[in-house]
Amino acid sequence: MVTTSKRRLLLGAGAGAVAGAIATPAAAGLAMRSALAQAVPPASGMHGQGHGAGHGTSGGDNLVVGTVDHERNGFDPHTILTDWDVGEASTDSQGRKTREWVVTAVDKEVELAPGLMFPAWTFNGRIPGPTLRCTEGERLRVVFNNGSKHPHTMHFHGIHSWRMDGVPYAGLVQPGERFVYEFDAKPFGCHLYHCHALPLKRHIHKGMYGTFIIDPDPARHPEAAAVAESRLLGSPRNAEWQEIMICMNAFDTNFDDENEVYAANTIPFAYQQKPIRVERGRKLRIYLVNITEFDPINSFHVHGNFFDYYDHGTTLTPTSRMVDTIMQCQGQRGIIEMDWSEHEPGQYMFHAHQSEFAELGWMSHFEVV
Amino acid sequence: MKQDIAPTLLASPATPWRTTAWLLLPVVVLGAILALLIFGKPLERLTADAPPVEKVSIERVRLTPGLITLHIRADGSQPITIAQVQVDAAFRLFTISPPGPIGRLGTARIEIPYPWIDGEGHKIVLLSSTGAPFERTIDVARATPAWDVPTLTLLALVGVLLGVAPVATGLLAFPALGSLSTNGMRFVLALTVGLLAYLFLDTLHEGLEQAGRALERLRAQAAVWVSLLIAAGALTMIGRRGGRVPEGAALATFIALGIGLHNLGEGLAVGAAIAAGEAALATFLVIGFTIHNVSEGFGIAAPLVGRRPRLITFIGLAALAGLPAVPGVWIGAQAVSPFWMALCFGVGAGAILQVIVEVTGLIVRRDGRAALLTPASIGGVAAGLAIMYVTALFV
């Protein structure tokens, strides 16, 4: 069955340049699928013989060529999945918990796809910025230093005073200056923060955004304390879960107000070339944020499974049950909960169901073990 | 007079080394200026922070089963790296040779394995390392005709139908031309000028249009004008060597040559139409050009009136005027770089310009300068232009 067709050789030639990628299980799987592809029809003269090549075989070639240097970028999309930034917590004399972060704006050239450099603006030198995670009811202090050449803000989605809103008239920070955003952590849920300086589209799509998660305080939700506890980072019930953060984003590399590159967590095909490991023994929770500019909506679709969805993550009961596709408009986000316990181990695809976004980079795999 | 001026203007012929030395001086100074610019970098403050300028022209697209091959030419302030390739808004694996950045005006070949679909449209985007996209749309995908004997034979047949057959048909009017009056003959020569004037404009237009598709720095439009003038000048010089003006068979040969170069261009157009998936259009093109080109044979026959050319002369003229359409179709079907096509059209326009001058000269020599403004001449030119325009509507 597996014959070395011309097509296979061509893939091999392409993969030669992707030495790093071919070593991963995903790429190996793709190569295998490609080898099973139909052979190329015999060369024709003037009259093309219908299709240039067989149907349904092209998936293996839908990749970028080469590998991104995550070390030079200073961040790795696989680390970003789980690197919750809980800041510095302290408790005052009245027993009130305060949590503080220091975030710095940095102009930085980021390698998006292999060899494709993007002059980004970032929080802490990474895209998405640090995933700030706290607990409902805490007092939050975000010390924002602007190390960029441009004025920026941190605009948090949450309940707070206008003075702390991080918009051009409140909390705009000039280059070299700082501002402290201070507010209470509410409401619990899956939120985001982003720069709200003008021009807004440019400041967002250049990379100035990040995920902001407020875990529910079980004590405040006696009716669903167990559910709330399962979301509370560090609690015993939370340990039964595997949690990841995915930020659906895109980049307009030539500044024509259309995206050239789409991704889950910035690097196109990052979880295609190296899938996300999912243990069957623990349930999977995804904090999903859509910060795609220019395209009104983005979406999340998983293969071979269904899930419960909590829009904005502000409820302890699902807002959608048993779905396999959800969509989010720009700035929308939510929590996905999935169970893989009875699945056959292997690779399960997930991606935007806008095929264009998927083929331009927002294509990923879970490696269920 | 001439002898008086020469010694004062030119360096003394007795000291050629002195002439050489004076000629070397500007070369040395030029070298010094360039060295200063390149090594001294006086403009660095201006250019240091300037963003890179990138231009890429996709000169040729070849489609073979399961594979898209591009030939690209780059131009920019620094070497350009093609980082990624998208086809139909999807990232695709590709190989580029030679690998690595492409220098200024350098070329590279990109191969993209892709299941392109016969008869449908595709869009290719090359993303440079700075994220600049360079696009090429394939309106209708067709396999690029193979370079093998059966295909070449078929394409050659197209070329012969297009070029040789109509020119030969037009030449059949030669006996009829012999029975014309002076006025009638003047009309026929003026008609020839009109035909050629149309072909000149058409060829020049094609050349400039192709030039517009070439990379800006190649200045292809200037190249069209330069090649036009050089070709016209060189052919005039060759035609008039020995002090004789071309007439009769010689003039007919030059007309045939100019028309031949024009027909090479028509061949390119038909070949390109076939390659671009407009095969249905190609049939119309061949029909149109055939009708169109009959009048060309007419024009070639005109200077032969009153002489007794041999049959072989007619065959030779038909071949010279018509056969270039064959390589034209071959080359056009393979998709050629627009710069070379533009140059080719420039030479063709120059060749036609030369014969326009010579045929006009023939009218003047036969009937005097005043003959150019007679109704027969003006009517002839107008009729020639009109015939070509109307028959071009078939194309």
C-alpha cells in the first residue's frame, strides 16, 4: 500500500528544510498520511487531466517551511499554554489579600512563521502577554512600565472605576513612564487585557494583549463550592484538571488591515508541528480568548469530542452544553471543559472552523495519551 | 572645412597615448566617487534607519501535475528572503533554489507541490521575511504545454496557420497588382504604409504593455524605445549599404522581416493564451490573426510590381514573414519573462518603422514628393489602417 510516489518524494524534499518539525509525532503522522496519498496522475501534455493531483491529500503540505526560533523570540507557545502569572500576593492587617504584578511594554521583533519577522509591540516581550491569574475578591495592583517608543495603556476587562480603565483619557502611559492600575478582582471568569491607546487596531494587532483570569472564590459560591474550587488554581479539586490557555490571534504583516497569519498563541501551526499532550485521566479545561483583529469572529472546533462552554467564564454552570464548535467575536472569551477519559489514545485535531484561518496557521492537535 | 576643424577638436593623432590618458582620467575620477560612496558611506545617516524596500516580480508560472513552479526576480535595497508561501490563502510547503536571500535583480525558482485544479483559479502569495506579500493570480489553471515533439508539432501547426498561410495567401494577389495603373499602384503602396503603420502601433503598444509587467528597475519601457530605434537604425543601415536604397525584392525582404518579427509577437500572444488556459480564445486568435495577416502578404508583394520575381522568392518571403510565428507560439506557451518579450516587441516595432520609411521613400522616388498628399496616397494609408483595425476585431 505504501509506495514511494513522486508526491512523497516532493514532500520529502520540502520536509528536508523542516528538519526540526519532522522529528515530532505530528509531522510523522502527516508524512504517513501523505505517503498513503494517491499517486500523481501521469504527466500530460497540453490537456490537463482534470486535477493536478489527487483529492484529499493536500493536508500534509499545508504547513510552514522551517522552524521558529522560540529562544530568540523569548517565548515558547508550549510554555505559554500553562505559565500562569500569579504575581506577588500579600495580606494586609485587615486580612485583605493584595496581588501585584509588574508589566513592561517592550518593542520587539518577533519571528511569527519561520523566517517571517514582525515588528511587534508586546507586554513583557511576549505575545500574548503574561497570563495574569488571581482569585475573586482580591485587591489587584498592576504596575505598568512603558519601555516602548510609543504611548500605551493596559485596559482590563473587569468591573472597575473609569480612572483605572486604561484608555486614552485615563491611564495612558508615555514612553519611559509608569502607571499603577488598581482595582478589585471581579467578576470571576476568563477575561483579557489589551492596550487601548490609539490607533486602537494597530495597538492591538501589533501584539499588546494577554489573558486575565479571575478564579471564583468557593466561599462566595456555597451553592456550587465544588465547581468553584475546581477552577481555583492550586486547590485539590483543581489538581484533578489539566488547564491550558489559548489565545486566538492573527497578524497583519504588511499593514493593509488584513491578516496574513493566524494562530493559536501567536505561532502558526505550533501545536500542529508539536501537539498538546492531554492526559485521559484528567479533564481538560481551556481558557479561550479571541483577540483577532480585522476579522469579526474566530472559532474553536474540536474533532472526535464535544464539550461544555462557559461564555466569559462568569458562570459556574455551562452556557452551552455538548457542542463541538463555538464562535467568539473580537474580544470575546470563555471556558471550555472537555472529557477525554474514554477516548482511544491518539491525535485529535482542533482548529478554527473558518477554513481560511485554519490553513493560514490556526490548526492544532491534541495528543491524547 | 572638415580638414580645418578636425585637428583642433581632436587630440593630436601623433600622440594616441595622450588621448588614452585623457580618457582614463574620467574613469579614475568616477572610480574615486564610487569608492567614496561605497566605503566612505557619506549617506549612512540618511539610509541607516530606512526600512527595507522590497520588490519581487513573478516572471513565469509553470503548472505541471501536482506542482506549481515560479520564476521570480527580486529587487530591493537589500537581498530579499522568501520566508513562506501561501496558495489560495493557505501556507504551503515549498522549495526555493538557489536557497537563501535573493540579491538585487537576482532570480530564483520556487517549487510548490499543490493539487491545483484544472480550469479553476488560484492565488499565490509569497511572504518575504519582513511580511511583505507578493501576489500572483492564476485566472484559469491549465497544464503548461510540455516541451515534447507531439506538443511542439501541434503548436508549430498553429504557428504556420497563423503566420505562413495568410501571408502566402496575400502574396497570391501579386499578378493582380501588376495590372494596376500608376494611381492604382500608388494606392497599393500607400495601403502598405497604412498596414505597416497599424502594425507599428500595435507592436509598440504590446511592447510597452509587456514592459509594464517587468520589474521597475529594468526600465523595460525605455528598453522598448531603445531597441526600437537601434533596430530601425541598424536595418536602415544594412538596407542602404553600398549607397543603394532598397527596392524590389530587397525592399520586399525587409518588409517580410519586419512583419516576421511582428508575427513572432502574434505567436507569443497565441502561445500565451494557450498557456493561460484560454484555449477557446486561442482558436479565435488564430482565425483573427489569419484574416488580419492576409493583408500583410499584400504589402510584401507591392514593391515587387513591375518585376519578375521567381517562385522561390515568394516562398522565401512567405517563410520569412510567417515562420517566426512558430517559435513565437512555442515560446509564448512556455511563459516568458515580460522583459524579454518587451525587448522582442521593441525590435519588431523598429523593423516595421524601417520599412515604413523605405516604402514611403519608394512612393516619393516613383511619383515625387507631392504624390504623398494625393487622394490615392492618403486614401491608401487610411484604407490600410482601417483594414487592419477592422480585421483586428476578429482577434
